[in-house]
Amino acid sequence: MDPWRGRQVVTSLFLLVGTVFAVLLLVNGGEALAGGVDVVTALGIAGAMALMGVWLTFAARLHQAGVYVGERGVRLRHVFRTRTLPWEKVTGFVARRALLLGEPTIRQAVWVLTVDGAFETPVQRRSRAMGWRKEVGPVLSESDFERLLNRLDAELADVRGRVPAQADGGVVLR
């Protein structure tokens, strides 16, 4: 299993339920269309199919939530938005409490520190303590969470080592 992505039981359940309902709707819709349907039934089938489309889109975005590293920077993929932070602005990575409606939760999340402020990622450290939790991304074990932070720090150090620095109009390669 990729250490960046823990098991996502809630996401798997969303995908399973959505897929089963979508298949049932397609089968029933096909049978209804073959036999001829009235307008009310057709609108009901179309509405149910639209709902399943939204459901499956939400489940797919929930499954893709995480931290992604590339040549251009660090991509934070949440359920409702994706933000790419360029390497030039990233200053580090830390573990802080995840926020839910502006208040701290019981779990820690990976935060990306930039020159413009700190940005929370959807990746969280598993906690057995009781309290508020966010279920919007991968929840990693202690060891996987620490490996993720170390890997992100190593990626940042690697990028800083490759980025050419300007000196008197020339390029300095390391």
C-alpha cells in the first residue's frame, strides 16, 4: 500500500453504494425506455441518474484527496478544491491539529508552510483519542505519517538543490 494513502473505508463505501445504485438505475431506466414511459417516470429516472452522478463525483474526489508532489510544486487535493503551491513559495512542512469549522480537531494534519501562510492538507495522523474528527482524506498510522513528513522534507531539499540561483545575472548550478 502506498504510504501516502491509507485505507479509506468511508470512500470505498461511497463508491460501492453509488455504483450499485447507478447500475440499478441504468437497468431499470433501460427497461422503462424499452417499454415506453410517461414524462413523470422519465423525469424521475433522469433526476435519480443526476443524483448518482453527483454522488459518484463526490466519492471520486474523496478518494483522490491527498498531497501530491510534482515538478511545479505541492498539490493539495481536497474534496471541493485543488490548490497547487509552487516550490518557490514552500518553506516547510509541519504537523499541526486539523481544523474543522475553524476549531482544532483531535487529529493532526500535515500543514504546508509557505511565504503566504500555512495551508492544511487532507492527510491526517490516526488518533485513538475521543473528540471531533474530519473524515475528508487519508488517515495514516503514526509511522506512515512520519514517513510522509520526512519524504516531503526530502522532496523540498531536493528541489532546493536543483533550483538554479541567480548570481550577478548568471546561473549557478549545484
